[in-house]
Amino acid sequence: MIDIRDMNYESNMEEMSTFINNPLFAELCQHLENEYKVLCKIEYSKDVWLRGWNIKFKKAGKSLCTVYPKENYFTVLVVVGNKEKESVENLLPQMSGEIREIYAKTKEGNGQRWLMIDLETSGAVYNDVLKLISIRRQSK
């Protein structure tokens, strides 16, 4: 098994998927590839809160989301900036309670909210993450 915090060992997508050990990760990757033809890049973060390897999904130079691998689940970071704020806030009443709570509890800084969303199963939260990513992609 890989050590997600070992910056000297760069893993690949197959190893990341094995580490996460959750079919939802493959489903998300497939969706992002099919829908947006994303560029996927594994990078090491030295951030004290999230130190370790992560997977960034980008399109046209813009970050759509970042996945932080965990054992049996993963965390998706979706940034809601000034360009996405109005669209996200208009959609929030139709989103799951969990997403509304994450949005409300996430402080805004420099005109952005960094939404950290744990995904273990498909369902309302997963579908809301896809909507947030779609809004992120559409904003220019």
C-alpha cells in the first residue's frame, strides 16, 4: 500500500484508486473525463492540514476540483469564487442539507470559499458535487 504522505514516492492513478478503494472515485474520474475532457495531475501538497498526494482536475488551465485520497473514501475540494458565487447560491436551496451546511460553515476569504466535501457513496451529495463542478466549469 502507498503512503499518501511520502513525498518521495509519486504514485499513479491506479495506485491512488487502489488506496481509495471506493468505486465512486472511478465513477467521478470517468464523469470528469467524459463531460469535460479534463487534464488530471497528481501533485504533492505541503499544506499542514492536507499534506500528501492529491489529484487535480483541470480544464483549459482552470482547476475544476481537487481530490484528496483517503482510505475507503475521498474528499473533493471545489472552490466557489466570485464568478461562481451567484449561481451556487441560487442553487443552494435545491441542494442537500450537507452541502448547504458545508457552504454555510466555510468562511469566505479573498472572495472564495473552499468547499471540502467527503464522498463515500453516490447520492445527493455526490450529485451536488457534480453540479458545483459544472458551475465551476461554466464560469469564465
